[in-house]
Amino acid sequence: MARYWIEKLPPSYFSLVMATGIVSIACDLVGLDWIAKPLLLINLIAFVTLLFMTGLRVLVYPIHLVDDLRAHALGPGYFTIVAGTCVIGVQIFTLTGDADLAFGLWVFGAFLWLLITYSFFTAIIVHPTKPSLTDGISGVWLIASVATQSIAVLGTMVAFRFPDAQQFILFISLFFYFMGCMLYINIIALVFYRLTFMHLEPASFTPPYWVSMGATAIATQAGATLILHAEESRLLVELLPFLKGFTLFFWAAGTWWIPLLVALGIWTHWLRRVPVVYTPLFWGAVFPLGMYTASTYLLAKALQLDGLAWIPAITVYIALAAWGLTFLGLLRRLSRAIGAVVRVAVSAGD
């Protein structure tokens, strides 16, 4: 059973780490530290477990891993490894103040970003057979933008740890921020075209489409973090008016998405009766809720928009509820899998 789990491990399972990390961060920002810290412990266990399983998959099933990476529908899921690494780095730094460990995770995340970005995009560009836009594009693709922005966020936060390299790290963080914005604009055009001009089966509207909002939220977080650290860099000071406008633009875009995504969710699960059954993809819907909460809080702080403070005070509980229900779904699936193993063992013994 363990070998099967490793062989079939979905590339996007690190979205569990992304979701748990950002919900924990959001709780800490609004004063719910008694919830934030237990979530850190859960996330550390999840991160180490998934990292270990992925490492074994590289060693034992490298062909399966490469096949997933070359697939338009599955390959983008590997970007969750990058985003999960950086999000847990931000979580550790925010809750414990451990800048050294956070910096190490930033370096590791940047290395993974280089490896996955250019392996994936090269593989799908030169692939001899390509799917239609309907079959090939989904909200999962936007994780590429999320992963890029996560490097900008963590890098900006830990740059102070190395005074001699601080300006360079802040420049790299700004560089990744703009690359993340570029990727979002390119990919969301295809996603929006797919949603509006091609037939959409109810079952194909999967939770990762919520990343359409989540990617704008982390762009907002990255921009707000750069604004809050602008005094540490002359370049950031000079770009401050542009950063403020561009950051507000992404927050407005993310806010626009929320009612539409809710409406599509009602259409899918209520009107068209698609059952709500746990899959790892649901973590892709939890993450945007937590990220919108955290990014709105930071935006209000960066732009001194105190009138927005009521939003994260409400959305944090929505994010917590979504995380709790999805976590219960995960525990239920694990308990069933373990129960099946026990039954097989008992039958073999008899």
C-alpha cells in the first residue's frame, strides 16, 4: 500500500502545505495565534512527509514522475512543491522568527523553481502531441504564478538576515514579483477564454479554478510585503507609487473573482448535482481563501486602508472552516485506506 501511495502521489499534493501554511499565517495576523501554532505543527508533519514521499518517488518511480511533468494537466501541479516550501518558510518566520531556517527554505524553493519551471515549460513546448485547450488548461496552471510570487514574499521577508546581500535579495524578490505577475496575466487569459468560449461540463469545474483568485491574492501579498520593506531599498522607494497601484490592481481583480467562483460552485454542486467528494484538489480551493485573508490584511497595512480591516476579520473564519472540512476529508480517506490494508492483512492471516 505504501508503494502504491508513493507511485500514485499526485504532483499537486503540496497544496495541502500551501493551504495549511497560509491559513495559519492568516490566523496569526488577525490575532488567533492559539490556532496558528497548532497548524504550524500539522504543516511541518505534512511537509516532511510529502517531501520524503516525493524523494522516494524520484528514486523508485522516476519514469512516472517525468510522465506527470510532461503532461499538460498534471505537470503544473509540481509548482505546489515550490509554493509549499516558501509558504511554510513564511509560516516559520512569522510564528517563530527563525530567519535562518526561512532563508534556507527560500534558497531551496528558488532552486526547485528553476528546476521545475524550465523542465515543465520546455517539456510541454517540445512535446510532439498536445491536447486541446479544453483538455490541457485549468486553474492548476496558475500555480506557476503562485510559486513565483511565493519566492518574492519569502525573499523580501528574510533579506535583512544578510545585510551585505540585502539589496541583491530584495532585487531578486522584486524580479520574481514581476515574473509572477507576467505569468498570471498570460495564463489567466487562456483560463478565462476556456471558461467563457468553450463548453464546460459541471464535473470539470474543479476546486483549483479558485486559484484564479488565489494567484491575485498572493500577488497582492507580495506587493504589500515589498511596500512594507520599501525603505530598505532605494529601488523600491523609487518604484513605490507603481507598486502601490499594481498591488491594488491585483487585489481588486481577486475580489472580482470571488462572487463568480461562488456562483459557479453553486451551479456545479447544487444545480447540477455534482457530489462534493474529497480529493487533493480541494486544497487548491482552501489556499485562495486563506491567501485572500492574509493579503487583504497586509494590503490594508501597506496602503493604510483601515476601512478594509473588517474583511480579514470575517474571511479568516471562512478559510478555517474550509480547511477543517477538507482536513476531515483527508483523515476519512486515510482511515479508509488503512482499514482496507488491515482487512487484507487479516484475510491473508486467515
